[in-house]
Amino acid sequence: RDLKEFQVRGTWKTDSGFGRSLAFSPDSRRLFCGGSNGELLVYDTADWQEIGRLSGAARKGGLLIESLKVSADASTVLAYREDGLVHAWTRR
């Protein structure tokens, strides 16, 4: 495939420590960014605006989220933290 078909769609700055792990929702409408404090930022990919934050994996002093996975139906987001814990967020 010709890589010339790719174009920059958006550029944005996250909070310090975010963007170390990234995962798109299956429909590509949301981007999840893991941070060094255990929190996730959620962006709308239509305009790259932050639409929310998922917390619960955060710990005082912070722990890096090393990887993220989003389920095929986008109902669950998993985050693997540097201390070996996996955190799950599920849609209500």
C-alpha cells in the first residue's frame, strides 16, 4: 500500500504524563490515553477534545499505565499498571 494516503488528522497536547499508552474504541470514535497517575483521558476523535476521565486505577504518587485494551463492543476498558495490577472499567 502507498503510505501517501495517510494524512495528519489531529495534533493535541495531553496533560503531563498522559499518552504513554493509547487505545481506540472499535468504532474509532474514542481514544483512551493512559497516564502516569493511573487515570485515563478519553477523547472524541471527531474534534480531539477531551470528553472525560476514568479514574479508579489512580494511586497517590502515581503508577504508569503500560497498556490499554478496549473490548470489541466498547463496553469494557482494561488497563495494565506497572505494578502488575489490571483495572477494568465497564459501561453501565
